[in-house]
Amino acid sequence: MTRQGRTRRAILAALAAVPLVASGVRETPLAEPRPTIEAPRRIVVSLSEGDPERANAVFSNLVNIQGFYGQDLVEIMVVAYGPGVRHLLRERSQVAERVASLQAYDIAFVACGATLDTLGLGPEAVLDGVQVVQNGLPEVVERQLMGWIHLRP
């Protein structure tokens, strides 16, 4: 990333932290330690539903979370398993453009290998940039044990 890009992100993060008192919105207090570039908030999000409208609602939540903290102060990973994997398949996804857009903002996507096996598909079936793990739910569990916050919006 260029210096100009880092500066722009830092300015946007600072603006996002400005209290919205004038509009009557209560500021959300940040817990200690506050997120930093070296130690961002880490959030793993479960996606297990196959409905594209539901996936888009989850994706909107991700945008809101990233907007709150700033792109450099939060790390977000979506783990799709069960019917949620369909959103990450090249041939079946109805939200592929949205996934690519979120990936451009450093939101990671992970597909459950066990679900792919059940569907008779291999890792080549997923969208570009999507990682495949052996099993989605243990991925969520292990991320939690590493200190990630698990959300299921």
C-alpha cells in the first residue's frame, strides 16, 4: 500500500471516531486495549444460510463494522459452511460481485471443505481469493480460541 493510501485510511479512521453528539447519536465506547494497526479487532463471521438476501444483509453488517473501526483497525473473516457455501461458488453464487467488492477491502472469505466434499466439489469450485479449510465450524472454534470475536448476524 502506498503512503498516500495509508494516510487516507488513517484520516478516514480518525473521522469515523469523531463523536456524533450533534446528531443525537450516542458514541460507542471502545474497550481497552483499543484497536491499533498492530493489534486490530479480529472478527470471524458465520455464514450458514443459502438465501442471497440474507448473505447481503450479513455483508452490509460487515461494511458497517469496518466503517466503525476503520479498515486498518479491524480484521474480518467470513466462514461459510452448509448452505452458506453456495455464496462462494463460481457457478452458483448470486453475490459474487459483492464478495469480490468486500475482498477488495481486505475482508477474507473461507469455505468449508467438508461442505464442498458433500457437494462433490473441490477447492477449484470457489470464487477467486476464497480460502478452503478442512471444516468450517472448527475454523470458527479455533479462531475464537485465538481471541477472535465470533458474530452470527
